[in-house]
Amino acid sequence: MFQKGDLVRWNELYGDVPIVKDTGIGVIIDCRKYDYFGDKSTYIYRVYRNKYNDYMNFEDYTLQILKGEKNEI
């Protein structure tokens, strides 16, 4: 689970198909938990997207944490 303030790589998909439409870096602003089926919870993260200077909602499987990674040249 991600937390507010985490630096993440977001992946925008084509609908429910696991094909990436767009990707970029952003910061998690908010997290909401939804219980649709009782025993299974879904987390939706509101992410500030640096690339577009806007906000968008993502599910956890479309995000990757970047905090703590080192760039290798």
C-alpha cells in the first residue's frame, strides 16, 4: 500500500486491458478504500501527474514506488 507523499511511476492503461497508454512520474495526494465485495478491498490513489500538471485516479497495480531508488548511468 502506498502513502501520501510517495513518489510513484504511474501507468495509464487502455480500459481494463493491461496495455500501457501513457506513463510518467507523480506524487500520491490521497488514498481511498472501497469495499465492493465485502472481503476484497480496492484502493484508489489520487496522483498529481507532473507531466500534465493535473490529478488522476489510479489503482495500486498501475503504480510503482520510486522513493529510495538510485539512478544508474
